[in-house]
Amino acid sequence: MVTGEIKNKLDRLWNSMWSNQMTNPWIDIQQVTYLIFIKMLDDAQIKQEVKINDQLAHGISSASKKFDDLLYKKDQNYVDQEEGINVPYKNLRWSVFKEFGAKEMFDNMKKNVFPFIKKLDDKGTTAFAHFMKEAQFTVTNPYILDELVKGLSDPNLGLDNRDLMGDCYEYLLSKMATSGDNGQFRTPRHIIDMMVEFAKPTLKDTIIDPAMGTAGFLAESSKYIQKHYEKELMNIQNNEHYHNNMFTGFDVDTDMLRIGSMNMVLHGVENANIKYNNSLSEDYADHDKYTLVLANPPFSGSLNSNTVAKSLIQISGGTKSTELLFISLFLRLLKVGGRCVSIVPVGVVNNTNEKAYTRLRSELVDNQKLDAVIYMPANVFKPYSGVQTAILVFTKTNCGGTDKVWLYNMEADGYSLDDKRNPVKENDIPDIVNRFNNLEDEKNRTPYDKSFFINKEDIINNQYVLSWNKYHKKHIEQKVYRPAKEIVQSIEESEKEFQTLMSQIKEELK
């Protein structure tokens, strides 16, 4: 988590953009992303050059040939006749142009560096390079570019420390979210962390978020793996799986793909499978492929059934609602034994007006293993929306297995439930995670508590409705009143006292 002086420096970096007319947070974070990428390319080459020079110093002659494989060719010019570029490769390097004056740096970035990085896909530098083809350089002020380059060159920001840089990048993404001007709907970081704790990913998993946005679920899953499987990651096969096959993310927004892929690189995953893909379309037919789904899919949308995969319509009962179609997609994508942790609008758990909702709940209860429903407060997604949501946790079995379902009513998430979302003391999340990790201890809880189990039989008897209010009970305190005769006597005595007092007042007024 970013705190202290690093937080202050990032705030100053962000504020400097806003004070120089860069007031669209969505565009701002894209420009920062591109600059981080450019710096990372140069940092990687510097490390490679040090290694090669060290080999040469020890008489390893073959090392000199590796200079030809470097991205920035030593003592050569970069030539692009189509763009009219003919400059020394060194001018494209962050470590060189960061020393230029503001105007020279700006011209070099616009005319040379940016056209160069937009054509890197064929060089196989990183997965992120693939999404640079349509990128646009929109910084219009040489002096703000100079400030950005100086700010990102600050060694205290940890661009050479991926753990720290991943946190810095997430902090900048949160700036984009709280500004609320870009229309993007990010899942709060602390909610993602909680859901990853539910999922407990392992190195055996293949994880997908088919509506990934900024890839927050994938990035936090990678951090969980790094924390809990540090030694196992030293194994060559595990490391190969982690960097190339473990994480898959889809989106239909190319800007999201660029930011999401950079997020993964900065969290230490070199080649995540990040792709443009309409996950609900007929063209996408993957099934039984993944072991874990982590997602917050689009809510309250409605699609043309002609464009939706028939397999999803069959599972969901012909619905056009995106939230139901995505749950159907999760069931199709998962291998048997695979788990899903997903945010859904509360209509998914309590809507009784449309048969499709009931049908999908019965699918989860009767044919799969529904493990838990966690209800969240209505304003968790402020300032974007006040819609109430829940988290579904289920396992794909295709043969049932639901015996009882754990319910928890989250009343506070550590932040004020208004547009400001300021930190507050009240926070149920630690209790939720602790109880979820110790479900055996929940068996003695009752419907009068904040969390408890409900039986499958009760769910069926309630038409598969999973609403909190359907099962939760409140203690009603029975009030004991005095006998009516005593009450009447008390009133009469009070009346006599009142008359006596009034008589005394009248006497004094004479």
C-alpha cells in the first residue's frame, strides 16, 4: 500500500497534470502508462548491457553478438522512412532524453520516441507492446512532460521495484476512479482483495476475468501467488506457467487492454494472456478451460440475443440480461471442480419476477455447488452507482453438491457510504474473511446473527430466493406493561396532583 512521501509524490505528479490542463483522468492515466512503458524498456536494456559488458570483461567473445539483439542498437540510427525518422537510437532512450530541455524532450517524444514504441509489437518486447499500435500521445505542454519524466525518474517511486511500482500504479488508477469523470466502473481494491482471499489461488490454477477492465482481479491474484508460493515460483515449470499461462483477461475496450496489460507487467507477470474479446458473443466458444473465475461483470445491460452465444442462452433460459449471461459464461468456462467468485447485482439473488433469474439460481443450487452469498452495502460503488450488490461463491460440479449456503450481511466496508468514500473505523471485511476461512465454526450460528448457514431445502421451499431478508430474523423484545387497572389508577393520581397544583397557582395569583 502506498503511504507517506511516496503517496505525496504521486499526488504532486497527478496534481501537476491537472494544473496544466490535463483534466481528463482517463487520458492522464494512459499517458502515464505509456511513459512507464518507455522507461521500463530502457531499464531492461541497461540491465542487459551490464550483463553483456561483464561477459566481455571475462573474455566471453560471444557476448558481443548480443549487442545486435538489443532494442536500442549501439552507435546506430533508428530509421523509419514512412514516418520520416532518422535519429540515433540513444535519443529514444529514457536515460538519455530525460536530460534534454523541456522543448527538445517534447519534440523528441512526439516525433521520434512515440512513433517508435507504436511499432514494437513485431520485436516481441512485452505483451503490452501489442496494444500500443493505436495509442495516441496527447501531452500538449512541454513543461508538463518534463515534470512527468522527472517525477517518474524519481528512484523513490520504485520503477525498478515491481512490488512497489505495482502499488504506485494501482494508486494512480484509484485517482482515475475517484475523479468520476471517465465513466469507468472500477472495483474497489479492498473488495478485490477480499474476493481473492475467498478464492485462494494456487499455482495449479488457470485464472480468467472475461470482463477485466484494468485487470485488478488478475493483478491481485498474482500478488497472492507471489506472497504464498515464493519458493514454488523458483521451479522452472511453475515460473513458466505463472508468466505465460496462468492469467487470462478479456475486454472490448483497447484502452483498458493497454492499462490492464501494463498493470500485469508492473505486478511481475511478463506475458499474461490479455486480449480483445467479446466474451458473450457467438464467436467465443471456449469451455471447460479454466479453474478459477474472478470477475465483476457489467450490470443491468441487455443484449441482442442474435449476437449472444447460443450455449449461454441455453444455460440462462433465454435471458438478455448481461449479469445472467456472464454467470452462464462462467459455468461454461470452468472445468469441473473450478471455482467462481463474482460480484452480481442483488437482482440475481432475489428477483422473482423473471423466470430466468430463478432458473439460474436453481442451476447453481441443484446442479452446481453454491458455497456462499455475501451481501454488500448499497453504496460500495459510489460515486458511480448506489446499486446494491452481492458476491457469489460457487464451484462447478455438474452433479450438484449444495447442502447448505453461507450468508453474510456486510454492513460496512471501511469507507463512508457516500460519494466521498472516506476511510472509517467500521469494517466488516476482516470478520468476513476470518469467518469464511473457518466455516466449521459457523455451524452454531443462527438466523439472528450477522452470518449463518441456510439449508438447501429452505432455499427450494423459498423458490430459490437468496435474499438476506428472506432468511434473517430479528430479535423482538416483548414489552411487559402494567395491568390496565394500575395504569388507570396512576392517571387518576396524576390528575389529582395536577388539580392540586393548579389550585395553588390560582391562590398565589389573587
